[in-house]
Amino acid sequence: MERVKRVVVKVGSNVLTREDGTLDVTRMSSIVDQIAKLRKNGLEVILVSSGAVACGRSMLRSASRLDSVEQRQLFSAIGQVRLINLYFNLFKDYGISIGQVLTMKENFGTRMHYLNQRSCMEVMLQNKVIPVVNENDTVSVTELMFTDNDELSGLVASMMDADTLVILSNIDGIYNGSPKSQKSQVIETVSPEDDLSQYISTQKSGLGRGGMITKCGIARKVAEEGIRVIIANGKRENILTDLLLGSESPVHTEFVPAAHGASSVKKWIAHSSGFSKGSVMIDDNAVRALKGKGAVSLLPVGVTDIIGEFEEGDIITIMDRNSKPIAIGRASCSSTVAAAELGRHDCKPLVHYDYLSLI
Ligand code: GLU
């Protein structure tokens, strides 16, 4: 039997808020209507929703002088309650239950936490509950926070083996020039080999933390794992239903998915570079072997140096002799054992192919 199509929908703060910063309840309601329709048509939906901080800010305009971390903690704490409450009531009208998933980057760091989160959302979906995911901004305040919810949505799409990730922002897609210029057009499809660097502006679009650069980076990575990624305008009427159910697609940018998806472990590894505990330097032969076509593990014979300390099972970065990271993977032994086996021919792989992902 063909699996029900699974979609992750990410809604940015700019979609959910009005120009004055207050929550746009009409827009939220329209998004909920569309998600209900997707569900009716047999799609499984996971919603990654921003808007907690923006919502909290608009509720507490008079907040006394706070630093940016305190503001984020305070606004997200009160804003998330309002946000989830609204979703609860809007979905209730359709008889749909939702569940709140507040997470942080650390929860993707170890395989055990990763699998725990996956099971949690899996059991929600099996019971027809829509997971509504956001970063736990009240405690996620270190350098280990997500760049933005685009990054979080990419991780969720990858972890939950989604067929499609839709990132809704307040512009129609990626333009081949300044979005403000009349001459610019939305790039309809992006293939893995397309270079977008000349088109992407570093500007952010208002309230959210993200920008086009992160969106594109995430979209590419996720598409490489075999998941279709769409960047579209969440302020357009019926955007989700037109994109996913309609016969004529509205304007958007679509990242073409790689033909062969990555395994679940490889997907986890690919998103784990932020958790690297140490590094190993490898010689040119090993670089060539890893980058070649075959399924190659990293053997101690190709390792020339061990940098930092790591334990068996930790994520490590694999660098070429110029310290350029070329891959990440899960170490099959500690740095002490790896140092003892440096350059040897007769030892087991330091990183097995199944646990290795090229950068
Ligand atoms: N988690 C933040 C919020 O709910 C949004 C982060 C982002 O802008 O992507 O407000």
C-alpha cells in the first residue's frame, strides 16, 4: 500500500503577523482551513509555526528594559500560549486535535533524543493529531539555538521522512534579482547543480530570525535527501491547497529532490554538524576515496591527526589536510583509541560508511 503523503508546513512570523506586529488571526484561520483540507485529502501534516515571540511582543508592548535574551524568553513564554491556544480553537472547529511540540537543537544531537522525538511525532500522526512544532525559545538561548525555524523545519522534514516541505514566507519564492525590482522573476525550479549565490540577498524579511540565505541552504540540504522543498508566499489566498491539491500551481520556487533519498541515519548525520565533538584530519588518498562514487568508510590508515576529544558514538568532523571540513560522521571509537590506531592498516573503520555524510 502506498504511504499517505506526509507534508511539513513551516509558517514564518511574517506570515502570521500584521504590519503593526500584532497576530493576524484571519491569516492563521485561513492556514488552518487549508491544512484541514489537506488532511481531508489524505495528507499527513506537521505544522512548524513561528510567531510566538512576535505574538508575545505585541501583547506586552510596555515590557521594561530587557536585554535581547530576556525579551525572547518573556515574549515567547507568553506568545506561545496564545499561539497554541488559537491553533487549538481553530482546529477544534474541524474536529482536529493538535499537540504542542517544543524542542531545541540539543534534542537532535544524540541518536537517542532524535529517535525519541521521532517516535513522539509518529505516535501523534498515527492518532490523527497534528504536531504543532516550535523551538522552545524560553530555554533555547545559547549559541546552540536553531538559526531560525527554517532550520528546525528542515530537521523535522528530514527526521519524519516527509515527502514535501513547504516553507511559507511573505514573498513568492526566490527571485533572480531584487524582489522589489519589476524586472525580477521568481525562479521556478532549482536543481542540485544550480548556483543561486548571485541571486540571494542577505536581507531578512522583518520579524523572523531567518532570511533567504538560510532558507536556500536548508532547502538544498533537504532536497538532497530526496524531499521536495517549496518556498512560497503564505500571504497568498489558498496557497497550500493550490500548491498541494490544485491543478494549476501558484508562483513558487521548488527545489527538485534527489532521486535516491538518504537513509534515516544518514539524514540525522547530515544535520548534525553543529554537534561535532572533535575532528580528524585525513590524507589526500582518503579524501579522494570518500569523495568517490563507491560506498567508502573512513579507515585509520587515511587518518593523519586527531583534534579534540571524543567518545565512541560522538559526531566528528572529517577535514582535509588544509583543515577544510569535507564530511561528518559518527566515530566508532574514542579519540584515545583512534590516536593509537592512527595510520594503521589492520583496524576497523573509524567512521563506517552508513554513518558518514559528505559536506
Ligand atoms: N521560534 C520563534 C518564534 O516562535 C521564531 C524563530 C524564527 O523567526 O524563525 O517566534
